[in-house]
Amino acid sequence: MSSAAPTAPTSRRAAAVASAPDDDVVAIPLRHPWRWVVATVLGLSLVWLIYSMWTNPNISHQTVTKYLFNPRIVNGVLLSILITVIAMLVSTVLGVFLAIMRLAHNPVMNFFAWLYVWVFRGTPLLIQIVFWGYLGLLYQQITLGVPFTDFTVFSVDTNTLVPAFTAGLLALTLNQAAYSAEIIRGGMLSVDPGQTEAAASLGMSPAYTLFKVILPQATRVIIPPMGNETISMLKQTSLLSVIAVLEVYTVATQISSQNLRQVELLLVVSCWYLFLTSVLSVPQYYLERHFGRGNGAAQAPTPLGRLAALLRRAGVLKARPAVVRPTEGGQP
């Protein structure tokens, strides 16, 4: 009675076992067919979503292409980028000082830093923006002089000193400083206390130890959340529309109120935000790799490295020559 012919995977496994030496372990790669099923379903869903948006008769594609690079929209994008850069730079500096105050042994500095973080993290950002935008309703004049006397150095109208742009920048910066302080404090706490003790034994001052020993090592922990905060800051600039700062979302709202194409202008703004956040993700990725080199874990290849390896396997690029490293005796 003849037996059935072996299947293809069984025959390949048998051939691999037969060709392997007796003392070798034959490793058969585990197959994952459901991965391809899930990937196919997700890919088809994405294609269907894009197709439904593109063929939707309620969307005017001419309006989207007309306003995508409109000068008013581009100026709004540039203003959003400017606000993001200034707010993140200033808030990071403030966050460093607040984190130092939180870790200080001085109870007054510690309490003040805690109070600052508590207030700005505990109230919504939108309320803070409105508060700074309508500061003139609370203080009509900002005066510099001696308190509780009539002596005044100068006095200026609040709305003149704090226009909408300055008010929005203040709100975003002061709010972000509270979050940056906690991120930086967590990074500083991640550094082994022995580093501070070693620096003190070498005669380093506390300030020199902080900026040359603690913060450089804490940067590896600080970079990922700070990168996310930068991307969030870029998107949070859209909240400045409540005080009429002419960033990209405010400009798009003004245009859509004239041509009644709200959805199309929202698509334009979304395309710009997606593009800018994608651009910001690139330096964050490489900064994380740069500061994570000394953590002892092998780093995964970069997307360009994966593409180059794929092209080498396909024969498009030449394979790298093997590097022969000398042994302890000096011979390869």
C-alpha cells in the first residue's frame, strides 16, 4: 500500500534535516499568514477611504488645489512655525530652571516651582489663551513704579503692550514650560546619583556638574517626549484662532467664511499639519538615535539603511565589502 506524497513544506523540511550535519539544530522559520491577512484588510480599508474622499461629490478638489499654496495660507503656516519655534525654545529654558527649582533643597524655590506647574497644568490651555488675550479687560494700564505710591516710571496701555500675537505666544510658552519642567526633571532623575558624587569627588562645582554631566546624560530620556511636545505645540497653535492670531487655521477659517467651503479649507489645513509634523519627526528620530548610542542596546537600521539593504539583495546596489577585524594577536 503506497503512502501519499509529502507536501511541499514537509519535503523542504526533510531536505533541510537530511542536508544538515548531525550536531546542527535545524531552524525552520515560523510562518505568519494572519499578518498578511490583517495587512491586506488594513490596506484595502485605507484605499477605500482615500477613494471615497477623492470621489466624494460634496468636495470641490479645485478649491483644495487653489488654496493649498495660497499666499495667505502660506503666511499662516510660516507664522505657526515661528510661534512653535519661539514657544519651544523659551519654554525649554524655563523648564530647565523650573526642574532645577523642583529638585532644589530650598523649600521656597521648590514650592514656587511646584505651584507654577500646578497652576499651568491644572487649567486648560484654551482658558489661558483667552485670559492673556483679554488681559486688557483686567488691567487697562500696565504701570512700572513703586507699589502703593503715586510714583510711576512709565505707564502703557495693556492692549498696546500685549497684542494678540504676544498674548498667544505668552500663553503657549508659559503653559509648555510646566510640561517641559516635568519632562526635564524626570530625565535628570533618571541619571544615576553616583554621577553627581563622582563629579563632586573630582572637584566639579554643582553648576558645572549639572550642565556637563547630568543634563547631557538626561538628554537621552528627554528627547522623545520633548519631540512629541514640539509636534503638539505646532498643532496647538490652532487654538490661537480664539484671539484672532493669523496662524494657518485662523486664515483658513476666514477664507471659508467667505466662500462657504469649510470642508475643503479643513483639508488644506490638515495637509499642511501632516506635512509639518512629518518633517518634525525626522530630526526627532535621528536625535533619539544619536543620544541613544550609549545605552548598550543594538540600534535598528534607519529607513535609508533598510532601503539600501533591500536594493543590495535585489542586486541594484553592490554589496559592501566585508570588514576583517584583527584579533588580539594582530592577525585577522
